[in-house]
Amino acid sequence: SLEGSSCGIGPHNLFSGPQGSGGAMPAYPDEIQYSLKYEDDVYEYRHVLLPKSNAKAMLMITKGRRLLEEDEWRGLGVQQSLGWKHYEIHRPEPHVLLFRKELNWSQQQARFYEDAPMAPEVTEVPEAQQPTQVEG
């Protein structure tokens, strides 16, 4: 859980926009809300609050027993860049999705594609595709 992490930031104070008063649990938002991002030495984190209808759809998918796969959380309307993983179920508030992404995820992807084997080069053009010469 992040609440004991070195960053000292819990899910209740990370959301931009209006907050409830008196430290009460946040109510279901009218639309999907995204927290500010924060990080530790390894990961970047963000939390996403789902409206009640999206939260009900999520519970139909997971029965509250497992994390969402990327295609599932995107199917619920969550929009984020590539690399984010749903990593924990926040039991007191199941409509709060906890996400993280490795800090150097983009650099790792770039290195993967740089190191990936290239398609073989075509050294000769098949006869059917060679240009025809016009004698004049």
C-alpha cells in the first residue's frame, strides 16, 4: 500500500478539483477523475476515481477479486498513456483504481525497439516490379 510509502501522500489528497470537507471519504464523481502524478525511486503513481456506473461495471468484470487488465480499464473509459498498470485494489474505496508505471518505461521501450531485429533488406527487385525501359 502507498499510504506508508516514503512520499507520504495518500489517495485522498492527490486529486485535482473540488474535495469533500472534513476528511470524509470522497463521493463518487460525476465523471472519471485523475489524480496528480507522484513518484518514488522506481515508479510513477496515479489514482483514478470512477463514477458509480463505471465502478459497478468494473465489479461485474472482476467481482472485486482481481486487478484490471489494460483492455478492461480502457474499456471502462480510463484514458492514460501506455505503460500504466493497475497494481492494487483499494478495499475501502473499490472505485479508486491505483495505477503505477516504471519511471524509465519510455526509455525501456525505445531501447527495445532500437535492439529489435530489423526486417531483412530486399537486395533485388522482383522482375515484375522492375521499371520498363523505353527505347527511343
